[in-house]
Amino acid sequence: MASTYLTRTVATTGDRTKATLSVWVKKCSNAEQFIFYNYESNTTNFRIRFNPEALQVETLSGSSVVGTLTTTRKFRDVGAFYHIVVAIDSTLATADDRMKIYVNGVQETAFDARTNPPQNQNMAFNESGHIQYIGSQVTSNYFNGIMSYYYWIDGIAYPASTFGSTDSTTGEWEINTSPSVTMGTNGFTILKDGNTITDQSSNSNNFTLGGGTLTNTEDCPNNVFATMNRASPTTAAYTNMANGNLYNGDQSPNYWNSIPGTLSASSGKFYWEFKIEQVWGNTSQISQRHGIANLNVQVNQKVGSTGDVAWTDDPIAVGWQNTSGVRYSNSVTGTSDYPTYVVNDILMFAMDLDNLKLYLGKNGTWQNSGNPTSGASGTGAYTIPVAGIWTPYSETKYGSDKVSWNCGNGHFRTTAISSAGTAASTPGIFEYDVPTSYQPMSTKGLNT
């Protein structure tokens, strides 16, 4: 979460001219945020951060900038993992080789700011007494998102190819989960399998939780799960997302706000769950709708003064309302079949795009005697009005309307699913049984 950070004090001085950082990150906002901060003082430090959308590596000594790289490229994607490798070797004769940034296996070469460190320059890292921070600049500029497979190497500048490779079929950059590296004195590996901050190398350079809550998640470079899409043109600026963009609440001012997911599909069968954290007013006041959005239309929509873009005459969304009923465009249907929902209810969604059916459930029971495995007959289903590209979506109106998503990540906010249902054929963790042949809205689920 956004106030979580890790800390460790360096006990023994290592190599101050060479180091490598390799980490997979999934951003959840485009604010300034720190990936790594090695602190001696306010004027002598080493930092790797998004500043706010460019990626920056910078080292200071006595308030002077010794070296800096600030990418021209902007990193705005909040739905995918970036693999970031920073390789430092100030002993090299060629000045431009002394600091390198790789993203998804490709070396960055265009920079808005560049200062090459002098040859053999000692950097502000790997020195006894320095404090290493992961995910913050001491107690500010917290990293808002997910980090995975975090490596810090003391004494060697490795290329990105040590930590990943390009798939020969898809052309995608893929993780190497067990790279062959020499860690050096201050090297460490954390967050490799889950959320452990105990060094998983042989060095025992363990970290401690400095603040916040460190939450495990199924979302990882090998299987990216859908979240709320902060970057969508339909998502209003006043949205207040948290917990990896799987929670929305406390928005201000009070306007309808339509939030689609980061992943979508035009065919296949998918399952996910939403938990109602809070509902404004009572069951007579419409303040929430949850279901699916049609990206063929939504992708071209802009948020108006009220943020309510989902209820025009266009076939934009199918939304289950908190007051009962399902709304599609400007019509309301199925009121008797789809009841109200209140705080702590868990809504279940089974989307069958092969047969254009949407099954709605609550707290373990499919509504209208729905049977998500009934295929073309669509027993108890709501018929999806048009084919197209569909994604999970939520729409809330008031600051006190709050909802959490679980698209297989295994948590509602920071609370882990404790009594998981049968996963059937899916990778992912859900509260209730997943219908047979349904997948999570994730990269593996989409490719099954």
C-alpha cells in the first residue's frame, strides 16, 4: 500500500563503484515515487525513482549531482509490469557506459537530463552506516504499486539479459526467476516468492518493515491480474484508489465515476468478485453499479463534469445496482431477479463471452438460479446485449461508496481470502467456487 516501505542499515562497506538493481514493478499511480533510496544524508545519497513519470537514476555528493539519468520516455502504464535494471560501473573508460537503464530488456538511450559520473567515482551506496530504503524516500514519496523479484548486486554491473529474456514466439520480455549472479557483500534478493523481506540470497542482508502493510498478491510478472484502470479516460481525477488499484473510496466531489478494468476480452469465460465496503444512504438510493463495461465504446468516452459516462444511449455497460436490478444503457431490467446488496456483501461475476451471458451472484449463491456452466441456454443469466471487448467495471457516486475488487489476487484490500473456494481450472484465489472452465481476468487466464 502507499505508505509501505522497507529499510536496512548497511553493516559493511562493499564496492562503491559498481552495482546493479533488478526489479519488476507495477505502478498504481503516476506520482513521484521511489524504488530505491540509499541515504547517508540529505545531500549525499543515491536514488532510483519515477519523477514523476520519467525514470531517474541520480547520485549526489555534498549537494552536488555526481551522476544522473532522467529518461525522455514516460512510464504511465498502470496495468502492466515493467522490468527495470540499473547497472552502475564508474570504472569504465567510456563515460556513457558508467550508468545504464534497461526497461523490459531494452537499454534506454534518450534522456532529458544526463550527467556521467567521473571515472572511478565512489557512489553513495554500499557504504557502512548508510540506510537503504525500498519504496520510499525515508518517509515520503512512497511507491504505490507492486514490486517483485528485487535484486541488489554489490560489485558487478549486470545487463538486463541476466534477469530476463525475449520469448522467441511472442516477442515478450520474460522473467528469469533464478539468474546466475554473484551478490557481493551487500547484495540481497527479496520479494522473490511472495512478500518475504528476508534475504533469499546467502548473505542474510534482511530488511525490516519501516511502515505500512506488506501484502502478498498473486499478481506477478508471470501472471498479471486486472485491476481498476486509473489511466482510463472514463476514470475521474477525483478517484481515490488504493491497495494496488483494487479499492476505490472517499472520492470527492460526489459525482458518478465509471472505472473499467485494465484487462479485457472479446471471447472466453471469466470470473471475478467485488466486495462492497460501504454504501451511501440506504437501499432506496442508487449510488453504486458493478458489472461489465464495453470498451468498444468506453475507450472513446471522456469524463464530463459529473463523471457519469456509462448511461447514454450507447451500449456501454451492464451494471448491477445497489437498489436492485441491472441497468443497461438507459434501461433497467431484471429487478426481481437481482436483489439489493449492502456492506460486506461479495458480488460474484461469471462472464461467458462465447455465449454472451453474464451470471450474477452474491455471497456464494448465483441469482435467478443461475448456472454459469449452462452454455448457450444461459440458465439464469443476463444476456450481454452486444458482442465486443468487455471488462470488469465499477461505478460509484458518493465519497462514502466504497468497493474492493478481487480478480484472483487473493485479497480484499489487505485482508487475505481465508476460506478460498475451489479454483476449478483457474490460477488465482477467490472467496467462492469458480465455475468449471472459467478463468480469472489475468494474462494467463486470457491465454488459456
